[in-house]
Amino acid sequence: MNMKEVIAIPKVNEGKEKHRKINPSIQRVLLGSIVPILLILAWEYLSRIGVFPPHLLPAPSIILQSLMTMTTDGSLWTHTSITLYRLVLGFLFGTAAALIIGAAVGYFSTVESLLDPLIQAFRSIPSLAWVPLFILWMGIGEPSKVVLIAVGVFFPVYLNIVSGIQGIDRKLIEVGKIYHFSSWQLICKIILPAALPSFLVGLRSGLGLGWMFVVAAELMGASTGIGYLLVYGQNTYAPELIISSIVLFAILGKITDAILKGLETKTLHWQDTIVKK
């Protein structure tokens, strides 16, 4: 082997190493974009050749033009910001209530016997069934909308908190007692870390239901919001506005879920799972 061959080998290996060191996050984003891009291209093509009637299913280019028009006149930011405002408030209130009640129900069996049957009964009530009652109690203003979203967020977060606490291995608690942990130390060092994965899953589930309840909330006499755009598009027979609203819900829902997913990944970095994060 001469000197040229010796020098060439490291360069080849270096190239392979650079090729292998692709950021996993970027790779997931690229892979996740393949199917949506293909569907959009197929949708655009079928719309242009007349397979999809424009008065029923406009082409993606028309929907993009509608979004650009709303961006130019400022209405897109107005409707998006008020929807996000309602969602964030409802999400925070629902999560706080679920955290307090769920922790008490999961940790104390007496509290579970008192509250859990009633909460499970309320959980089976459809979201739209709450609308007339909240309008009667709080009118058609912002409080009724925020409370409705909070109700939707509450139940999945509550269930996951209770499940996470009750699923903690009793041996972990016994180990803490052997080391003479106080009740506060047991909660901070054993119970919370062990229940954290379930709690974070509950947050993502609650956020997803929160987006669903936003639509129901913005049917309650709203004059702004993405849900209002859906109703306005239906009343004015504007399918491009309806689909634009649906696309906005999808994009914003994905962004907010990705934020919680990133928080989950960073918070649970200590887990040794089968899937590398």
C-alpha cells in the first residue's frame, strides 16, 4: 500500500461519517413531509384537470391565495391570535384543575371514592351539550368559551395523572420510606418523576381535545376566530375559506403539539427507551 492509498482511506471514512451524522430531527421532518407534499401535488393536479369541482374542493393554490389575502389585510392574524388566546387560557385552567384534582384522586383512595365516579360521569357528556348551559350561565362572551375549552382539556390530563400516580411501583415508595424520606421528598423525588411520563402524554392529549373544543367554543356567538371563519365560509358558500380554516387548525395544532413533544423529549431525557429521542 503506497502513501496515496493511506491518505485516501481516511477521506473516504470521513465522508461516510459525515453522511451518517444526519440530525435525527431534520430526518424526521423530511420523512414526515413526503406524504403531505405528494398528497398536495396530487390534489392540485386532479383539481386542474377537473376531477375535483372547484366549487366543492378548490385547488391548494386557490386556498393558498385565500390565506395570502387574509394575511395581507391583517384578518388572518386577528382570527389566529384570538383562537390561540382562548386555547392557551382554556388549556392552562383545565390543566391546573386536572393536576390538583388528579393528584388528590390518585394519591388518596378516599378522595378517589368520593370524586372519581362523578368525574367519569361528566366525562361521557358530549362537548356540545355544555354549550347551552355555559351560554345561560356566562353569556356568549369570552368566559364561556374559555371554560368550555378547559372542560375539554381537563379530562385527558386528569385520567393520565391518576393513571400515572396509581401505576407507580409500590417498591419505589418503600425504598423512599427506608431512607426516611418525608412526604414532600416522596412526592418530589419518587412520585412526580415516576408519574411525569403519563402527565406529559395527558398534556398532549388534552391539547388535542382543546383544539376540538375551540371549534365548539367559537360557535357560541363568536365574531372572530378560526372557528368563526368556518361558519362564515359555510354561510357565504366559500369552500376555499372553509378549507383554509381547516388547514390553519391543522398547522397550528401540529406546531403546538410539536412544542409539547419537544418539552416531553427534553424532560424525559433520562429514560432509556427503545426509541432513541
